[in-house]
Amino acid sequence: MSRKKARDYAYKLVFEWLFNKDSSEESPTMNSIFEDSEITVSDKDYIKAVVSGVKDNYDDLCDMIRSSSHSFSIDRIFKPDLAAILLAAYEMKYMPDIPVAVSISEILDIVKMYSTPESHVFVNGVLAGIFKQVGGKN
């Protein structure tokens, strides 16, 4: 499986988590994803790392988003866009082995697929601000 498909799965899990934050149950969606015969051990490791990383660093990631989305509070950001921003922000800050340009480009493709026609412009602007915050690395 490609990292692009694994990122798509991770996006869906982060999106689901935004609605079920208080649930202590393991995600049935993750169990279903991991039954995909094309998913590799590496893909599973990436998905688990990103999803748990977003959960564990949610407050820090939200602080980064707040300072880059000048007129929007976290509660006002459309959930599909927020899930995408959280995922990309986590990769940008905590996964130096993934080029920032790849994180941004692939998350914008996901936003274009799952969100509104205008959302990619907003998400790109927020991610540009986060890129500056993380020091514009790689």
C-alpha cells in the first residue's frame, strides 16, 4: 500500500476521533482498516503513530492552528478541514522523516476529495503558518 492511502486512512481515523474524543473504546474503523489485505506492517505503524500522536498532542497542535488561523477558533473550523490540518501539523512537527511538501500536498488532495471546494485554500493558508512555526524544515 502507498503512504498516500495510509494517510487517507489516518485522516479518516482522526476525523472519527474528533467526534468521539471521550470514548475509551478502540475504534471499530481502525479494526476494519487493519483488515485490509493490502495494508502493510509499515502502514499500520504509520497510521497508529499519527492517530495516537494527534490525540496525545492535540492541545499543542490546536495552539499551532489557533495562531495560524487568525479569525477562526478551533470550534469554528469545519471538522473535515480540522482533521486534515491536525494530521498535516502532526507530521510537520513530529515526523521529520516526512518532507513537509509531501505532507502539505497530500493533505490538500485529501481536503479536495472530502471537504468543500473552497476548503483547500483555507487549509493551505493555515498549513503555511504552521510551516513557519516549525521552522520551515525540510
